Amino acid sequence: MSNRRPEQQARLTSKKHSDVALTVPAFLDTIRYHARYSLGKRWGLCSGRELFTAVALAVRDALIDRMLETEDRYQQTDPKRVHYLSMEYLLGRSLKNNLSNLRMLDLCRDALRKMGVDFEEVMEGECEAALGNGGLGRLAACFLDSLATMGMPGYGYGLNYEYGLFKQDIDNGYQKEKPDNWLIHGSPWQIERPDEACIVPLYGRIEHGIDRAGQYNPMWMDWKIIVGVPHDMPIVGFGGQTVNVLRVYSARSSAEFDMQIFNEGDYLKAVEQQIASETISKVLYPSDLVEAGRELRLVQEYLLVACTLRDIVRRYEKSHATFDQFASKVAIHLNDTHPALAVAELMRILVDEHAQPWEKAWETTQATLSYTNHTLMPEALEKWSVSLLEYVLPRHLQIIYEVNHRFLAQVASVWPDDHERLRRMSLIEEGEQKAVRMVNLALVGSHSTNGVSALHTQIVKTSLVPDFYQLWPEKFNTKTNGVTPRRWLLQANPLLADLITSTIGSDWITDLGKLRALEPYAQDPDFQQAFMMVRRSSKTLLTQIIYDRCRVAVSPDALFDVHVKRIHEYKRQLLNVMQIIHQYLRMIQDGITPPVPRVYIFAGKAAPGYWAAKQIIKLITSVGQVINADPRVQGLIKVVFLPDYRVSLAEQIVPATDVSEQISMAGTEASGTGNMKFAMNGALTIGTHDGATIEIMDEVGQENIFLFGLQVEEIRQMRAGGSYHPRTYYHRNPDIRRLMDTFASGLFCPDEPSRFRWIYESVLDRGDPYFHLADLESYIETQERVAQAFKDPVGWTCKAILNVARTGKFSSDRAIAEYAREIWNIKPSSSPPDATG
């Protein structure tokens, strides 16, 4: 069976610039123009950063034209629009993505070549937009790409953090955090809109009044004002037909400074107040270990909500005289509970500012809002103390209490005298310090609540909020996550994308289900050979990155076993390290050689205040230092930790991965999106029965994935019955006992033998809350199956190709189509792009 279609490749080549007005000379002129007149530089004197900026501004010209055309189209048709609220957007670098979606990538390469400039060097000049941290923000970015690609009328709303989470250095094996000031040079992608700034009230008090009709009329008085200044970032869909907008807000003081304080002669105090106001959007995730950090985080969440709703209402009122059509023209989606204050804010706007009767306002609010739950971990469920809310947002707390009063009356009418149920469902958690449960607020104030995988939704309905599911079963649904194939296959893995396109055509770029056409090629020798060459090229590139950043030499012929994600105990990097230690001890003490050489690749950031996670990074680096230097291992095991994990690094790791580690304790990972990116690029998954990994198994076939470990119900029963005793596994299995003893022996920390004893004690004597030892035997056995399978390159390649071919379900296009049809009730305003253009 041939794997080439020369006539189609010729057609692609001849049409590659057909829908782009720019020619190479015209694009060159635009770049030179921006170098001269936007940057004030002669082209030949531009620094690397300035080269990037000139090229980006030239691309932005094309984006803005299409952005304005898109908005004109929306104005003419007045479609229902979705407004997606998220505290995070992990966009990655935008230049290459924008060029790819505009189909100007080859044009730009040709233009820069004529100017004697290296294309990749220009791409490296871009700072990544530090507007997010992990999966939540990356999902939001994928959704924006799909909304635009599918021609859906949709806006993203977020905050314009000046500093991201942090840049990660590894110093003597320890994580060191450095400031990530990504906006230090500004961003060519941001268009500031000071004329559309929003006034945001905070603090103050409630004046309890009575209106002319004798009704209670509370008035929010004496507030402090901050200003949210919007910055628009164009989001272009594939083909360039639709350019939507991500609007992110920066906090500014309400004036240069408080003139009264200034006139009183306290200039420094006046300036301090201005600085304090502008601190609000400075940093992603301020530490909540102190009260000041919690207050800042709450103010951040309200800034997002207040500015977004003010903007939505302003747009709506331009063409509508009443709010009767609001819910039929506006969909507002809450990406987790961070924007849940939108429930109270929309009620405040409708009731206080537009004199809507409560019942009508509440009907509008519920019909407008929808909510995605991303969180199963009890400690991660967002709550705000009543005292803090009363201090920062006194009117909103009043509204929340009124919502709760009416809601509990509804619950009591369904379940009379069930006081325990009332306690569980209340928006207010009683106790020594009362708190508002933001999950409950989001549930009550919206018409739809969805999980992000089938298993996650089931857990939400049966364990997280079963009372709400019993009350409103029609509200709950599943929208399994997806990732954009434009970023995570077409752009991140161009060699594989070219191979796929030359074999089955390019329709897969906008319809990932078309990858099914690859299935017949999974056993075709020519295609397999081409596929293996692509993979080896990607692995060779990653070996150079590993050497440059870690000074560890690895072979591209080894099995690349990759565990990259946020460092957290529930994601169980520790479980992976345990089995690595087991493999190492089998070599040096038992003389058992592993079936294949393997490189274990870790990356990820630990939250600055998360001691255990930071210690796990130190453990990984310490284990790697010992194993990599041991001549008895002969290079058969290598362990590396790549610092500063981010989107651009992920784009280099994903195409080179043989095995993708998705080993969270069952019932803790809502869905995952990394698992999808890896499978889409031909990595085989080793994972637990958790999140969307189960659905990946259903799609790619049980024989093409490696699942192990306890399932959710088994863990629940063991926990409920108290039947999990880690020391039983320790005493029963000598291999487990031997590897656990290394944590207490100092084998991997001879300079400080007790450094990792906390792991020994935590696992064996403090309950092992993440069931490491319960899953370890199964994990070790499954890793042995992985190694045996990798020994057969033809069989392994067949499995890898089938993973690629069967991941169509995990496109964010499919997810957005489901949201649009089943939750938001929005439709495309333009026809889908022609992927063959």
C-alpha cells in the first residue's frame, strides 16, 4: 500500500498562499516598515527581540483586518455570543501559531530567508504569555482556537498578569523561583483599549434604606474604585476567516493618585495607594498562605467578573433596549469556580442598576450562566470566608445570602425536615469561620454543570455534589476535554503532520476524525518506516535539548518515558520514582538487565509554598544524579529533570515521547489534556483508570494502551473500610521493602542521609493517602510489559500509528461543538475553513 499522494501534495503546494493577499515582497516591505516606523530602527541594526517584534507587527496587521471584518459580521447578524471566563489562559508563543493558522508560515520563512534572517531565531525572540499555569489555562487556550476555527461568535475574558507563576531554575536539585515578567518589553499581540475601561467598586458599606414603595433598598456606599483597562489579543482560527478576541484586564488606580491625600501633603502615601491598586493584576496566583494574599486573590477574581459583565452589558445595550433577550443573546461560561462571583454580580447589575424584579433577574442569571467543574480534590474546592467577603464585597455577600435563603426554601419543599441535606447544600458552610462554598454558588446560579470526562462527571454526581444531582439531574452533563490539533500536531510535530497530509490529505486539520483513514497504514511497511524516521528525528532533537539543559547524554534509540505535568502528590511522580529505584536496584544488586534502555524524562513546576512537591523535585534530581553517574548501569537507565516546563518546551517533548505517564490516583484527575496530546502524537499511554485516560483506552483499543492499578470504587471501599495498610505491602513484598528502605538509608542523599526519610514515614506510617504501595506492584508489572513491547519496533510502531489514527474524539473542535449545541446554543457565523487551501 502506498503512503504517498503526489498529486495532492502538488495541489497543496500550488494553493498554499491562495487565500493570503500578501506576497513575499509585500510581506518584506511590511516587516521593514514596522522596523523603521514602529521601532525606529534600521532593519540591519535590529536585535533578536526587535526582529521578532517587527515580524509580529507585520502579522498583526493581517490579524487586525480580519478581526475587524469578524466583528462587522457579528454586528450585522447579531448572533448569540459566548463569553468564556477563565482566570488562566496558557497561550504559549503566538507568532508561529498565528502564521500557521493564517497559512502564512511558508511565506514568512521565504521572506526572512531573503532578508538573511533565521526563522527559528525570530521565533525564539518571543516571550510566552504568562497568563496561565497548567491544564486549566491550556484547555482555555485550545477552546479559543476551536471557537475561532469553527467560526463561532465567542470571546475569552481573563486578567493581564504582568508576572506569570514563575520561571523555574534547578539549583543543586532544588526548585528556585525567578520572576516571570513576560510583559517587560510589552507585547505586540496586545491592543490596549483605555476608552473601554471599567470602573470596579470594592470595600465600602451597605446603607439599609427603603424605597418609595416601602421596599427594602440597600445601597452600596463609600466604595474604593479601581479601574480595569482591557487589552485585546486577536485569536485567529485556522484559515483566517474568523479572528475572535481574548480580552484581558489590567488593574489601574482610579486616578493618578488620591488628590485629597496629596493635597494634605502625604505624597508617598498617595503614590502607595496607586501602586496598591495596580498590584491587583501583577501576579498570577498570589500566595494564599497569608490573609493579604487571600484578599488579593479575591479582588482578582472580582476584577475579572466585574469588568467582564460590565463589558457584556455594554455590548448588549448597544442594540437592545431591554433585558428581555439577554439570555437568548448572551452565554456566559465559568471555567471552574474562580469566576463564580458572576452569579452575584449579574444579579447586582440586574436588580440594583436596572431595577429588575428579583425573580426575573434570577431567571435571566440562571439561563445565561453555565459552569464547568474541574476539581475533585476536597482541599482544592474554593471557599471564601464570610468575613473577607463582607469586607471586600458587602453587597455581593448580601445577594449570596438572599440566593441561599430562597434556594434552601426550595430544597426544604422537596425534602422536608432533612436538616443534614440542607446543611450540605447550603451556599454557606457553618463552623468556627463561616465560608461561602463557590461550587454550590456556581451550581445554583447556572443552568448547566459539566464534568470534563465521563468518569469525572460520574464522580461529581455521586460523590462531590450528589444532593444537587438528585435535585436537578437535567443540569448535569459531560463534555470530555479536547486539545487543538493545530497547535499540538500541525505546529508541534510538523514532520508527522506532513506525513499524515501526504498520506490521507489535510482535512484532518479541521476534522480530526479523518485521522481514522490512517488505520490501514498501521501495518504498511513503507508508512511504518516513514513514521519511525519522523519519531527518531523528534527524539534526536530532544536529546540535544536534554544535553544543553541538563548536561546528560542520552540515546534517541532508548525508550523515552515521559512524565511532565504540575508536580503534585496526587499526580504521583513519587510512584514513578519508586519503580525507577526498583529497576536500578534490580540491576546493581540482582544483576538483572532491563530489556531495553530507557530515559525517564520529568518536568513540571511545584507551587512555591508546596513543600512536599518541591522535595519530590529534589528526589527526582538526586535519584538521577546517582543513577546517571553509576558505571554499573551502563546507560541503560537515565533520569533527567528538564527545568521550566512551559508550552514551548512541551511542543518539543510531546513529539519525542514513546511512553506517556498518566498515573494519578484513580478518582483525582478530572480529565487531563496532556494524555490527549501525547496519544495524538503517537505516544503509548501507561496510566491508571482515571480521568479521560479511560476514554482514550476506549478509542485506541485496550491492546494499544497500558492501564494498571486500582479503580475508583476499589479505592473508595478500601478507604471507607480502613483496609489499606501500607506496611502490609512493605512486609509482604521484599522488592517494595528494599526500595522503601532507600528513602531511610541515604542512598540517594549521602550528604544528608535523612533528607528523604519523610517519604518513608509518610507512606508507611501516615496512611499513604495517594495509595502508592497499593498500585506499585501492578505498576512495576505493567512497566515490564511496556519494555517487552518496545523490543518489537514493528509492533510498537503499529500501536503508535493506531493511537494517532484513533484520537479524533480528543479534538477541542469536538468539545466546542458539544458545548455550542448542548449548553450555549450558539452557531457558526461563517462556513468552516477549507483545510486544503
